[in-house]
Amino acid sequence: VAAGIVLYFLVPQKILHTDEQVATIELFDGSSGRWATVTDPEEIAYIVAMFNDKKFSVTGIAAFRMGYSIRVKYFDEKGKEILHFIENGETKVRYRGLFYELQDGSIDYTYLENRVK
């Protein structure tokens, strides 16, 4: 069990991958309080692709940390939440109480920022 926990923290994983059909994405800017709902299939595909096959490694525990940049939520066609996480820049996310760092490349953070302006 201990080895599994150590591997979870050391081995990069596709933590934000989903095979489910995303019908809507909600973006909320934690700095400005602005939000946007994305329903255009091309935009949805672009946003999901930004995160879907990227590998992230754990960098810390997010407990007792306040504030965030952009919260991202995926919903299916019935309005059921599929996935949610916090985007904190071009290479950092917060997911399930942990901070993660992108291992290769970057995320189009400017696109997300501009989408909620």
C-alpha cells in the first residue's frame, strides 16, 4: 500500500482525462468573479483537448489554501458534473485537494482568461 501511495505522488498521471461527452463547460475566474458558459462544440473540444492527455505530477497538498485563478467544470448533456478542477496558470492545476504540475508543454491559460473577461 505504501509503495502505491509513493508511486501516485511520483509518477506523472493523466488526472484530467475524460472519455465522457462534454456538453457544457463552466469557467469561473476566482480573481474577478466573472464566469462564462461554453456550449460551442468546437470550443469545448479545444478546452478538453488542452487537458485530456496531459500528464501531471503531484507537487503539494492544497489544504487550507484560499483563492484560485480559473475553476473549470465539465457537464454532460443532462447537466451532470463530469469533472472539475482549478487552473492556476500555464502549468499548474489543483484537483482533489492536491496541486499538480504539468510535465510537458503548457496550457493555453490566456485563452481561458480571455474567455471569462
